[in-house]
Amino acid sequence: MAMNPVDCILQELMKRADIEQARNIARYLKMPVHSVFGVKLPFIHKAVDKCTKEVDTNGLIQIMQELWKLGKHETRVAAIDVMKKYAKEGDVKTALKIASEWIEEVDTWAHMDPLGSNCIGTLLLRDSGIENILQDWASAENFWRRRASILPYLHLSKKTVYKGEFAERILGAIKPHIDDEEFFVGKAAAWVLREFSKREPERAGEFIRENRNKMTSLVLREGSRKLEDI
């Protein structure tokens, strides 16, 4: 009888668990050491690929939810890996609902960033209709949710994904956050602006010149790093 995929993933993680590595990860991510197994990212990705390769798209839902609920750093990374697979072919509304629930529990960029960019970004690419929800998130009190309203546009700004028609949508997502004093929100706005500037340097430069008086020093500095004469 085949092993349950969640048990399979846990077994693979336990093979690679390392207490010294756990201490290092916990220190770096500023989380309790008891919430970390001490497994490096490539091994988490391999475990998920190995243990879910025979699972159909709908079967991924329960797996990722169970992994997330376990609450360990590595099981949440694994849950997000499963979500990446589901986001490509699964129901967009279902995926976004689960991602939204997870955002309420996120407490580190190490989970927020792949969830926001790779997962929700894939959903946005598939269905631009979720943009209205992201716009609602932009004014959320929870700063992780505000960060999550920006990061999907990092995905749209990637070289392999970007299309010229995305430009105004990307800048429209950045603009509400250019004066946000919360570090993790401003950093995300700058990150997306910097990535966008690699695709559209002239348009990015124009945006910065138009809005620089409203920008925090963080957004201005980090967002313009790839541009000259700003």
C-alpha cells in the first residue's frame, strides 16, 4: 500500500533534519528553533516532488492544507510547494481562498514571498479577475497581506512572463505602497519596481520621476537601483 503523501514528505524531511542547521535557520529567520527541522530548501523541494508525483490536481488540496497545519517551517515551505503545483491547474478561487487563510498565519518573508509571487502570481496570470481582491488587500491592516497584494506582480514582471500590456497593472499595484513606512511592504514595492525596470527602464524611470516626492527613501533607493540618471 502506497504511503500517504504527507507522511512520505515528513519521512523525507526527517531523513535530512539537522539540529545545527535548525539553529542557523531559526536565527536567520528569527523564529523559535523548535519550529524548525533544519532541512535545506533543495531537499524540501525534492521531497514534495517525490511524494506528490502520482497525486492528481484535486488531491493536492488536502495535502497542502495538512502540511500547513503542522506549523513547522519546512512543512509550510512544502505546503507552498504543493500550492505552486495546484496553482498551475487547480481552481483559482479555491487556491486564492486557501492562500488568503495562510496569509493570516504568515510570520516570515520566507513563506510570504513564494506564496505571494509564485503561487498568487500564477493565479493572477491565469485569471486577471482576482486583481479586485488584491486591490482590497492593498489597504489591509495586516502588513503581510499588503505585501501579498504586491508580490504577484513580481511574477508578472519576470523576464519569462512579462508582456508590455502588464505595465500599467504592475505600476498600479506598486503605487499605493510607495509611501508605506512598513519595511516589508516598502521593500516589496521596491522589489517589484526594480524587476519591472529591467523590462521597461524608460517607463519605470518616468514613474519614479513622477512619484519620487511621495516615495519613502527605501522605495526610491531600492526601486531605482537598476536605473541610471534617477
